Amino acid sequence: MTAVSEKMWVSDIVKEIPKSADIFRKNRIDYCCGGRMPLAEAVEARGLDLESMMEKIDNIDQHEGGGIDVKYLDAAAIITFIQNRYHEELMNELSALAPYVTKLARKHGPDEPHLVRLEEMYRTLKNEMLAHTEDEDRNVFPLIMEFMKDTTSDLVETVKPHVEGLEADHEAVGDILKEMRDITDDFTPHESACGTYRLVYARLEKLEKDTLEHVHLENNVLFERVRKAI
């Protein structure tokens, strides 16, 4: 069982205890792009209680089924997992959810302007994520797999800016997700919300969860290995 300390990086806690991501996400602690900081520092920045946070993490059942442990996968296998688990589902959901977000904004936007802003942000998120995943699948991931087979190759200088570019994309997406969570009051519909309202909020929260897990796996597992090899 992993012993969590206040000096342990947030991103490392999630790597060792994947379910801790749910706790961090609900408390708006960035474990993806901003996860390379000690737990104590991250908790203090949010004005939360460190002892309570550590207790919640310690109470996670680490033996309960949590899927694949990517620590035991090589770079190629991690990429395959990312593509199968996140990319295909992401592309499908981004397109499928779009009409409902638009419907919500058109129906309730005149009285609730934040829903108009939500639609704008969703459209930006959708366009950026679709372009981002296509770039990864067609260009960057094949390049990484080739580089990781021979890290002494001339590909070092080619790989590095690509990884940095993807991480910058991830930060931009993280900012969008944070604002979406803010303006939806943590994806909480009001008591009289209609079915479409509740459906959109629930699916947006699921989309946020999957996207943050996806970004964490790339930034703090796959790209970390690439950075070490570079």
C-alpha cells in the first residue's frame, strides 16, 4: 500500500493511487498540468485542510478494481491504451453532446447568460480537442514510439518541441474545463432544471473526468518517460 506524505507530488499520488484523482478533481486541485507540486502546497493554495485531505486519500481502497496499472506498460502500450480508452470515446462524445449544449443555450440562454458562455466554451473545447487528438494520432505518437525504441537517435530535437506543444494544449484545455466548472457551480443544475439541463451537466462532468484522466496519463506518465529519455 502506498504511503502518502504531504511532500509527495499530487501527480505522483494519482499515479500510485488513481482513484485519488476523483478527490482532487472535486476539490479543484489540478493533478494534470499543475500536479508537479507537493500535496501540502496544492491543498494550501485551495484553502483546504491538509489532514482531512490525507485522510480521504488514505481511506481509498487501493485493492478495489481500478483498471490497468500503466506503470507496467511500455510507451507503445500506453499510447495504444490512450487511443483505445480515451481518443475514440472522446471524439464520439464531443460530437454527440454538442447538439444538447446548443439546445440548452438557445432555450435557456436568454434568462441564464452563463449557458451561452458555456456553449461558446464547449465549441472551443470540441474544436481544440479534436485537432489535438488527430495531431497526436497521426504525427506525435508515431514519432514518440519511434524515438523510444532508440533514444540515442537524431529524433531527440524533433520530439522535444512536439511534447512541449502538446503540454501547452493541455494547459489551455484545463483552463476551459476550470471555467466550465466555475460557471456551472460544479456542474450542479438548479432544482427546477429540465431533463436536457441535467443531461448536459452530467455528461459535461463525465467529459471533464475523462479528459483530466487522459491529460494526466499523457503529461505525467507518457511524456515524463519521454522527458527522461531526452
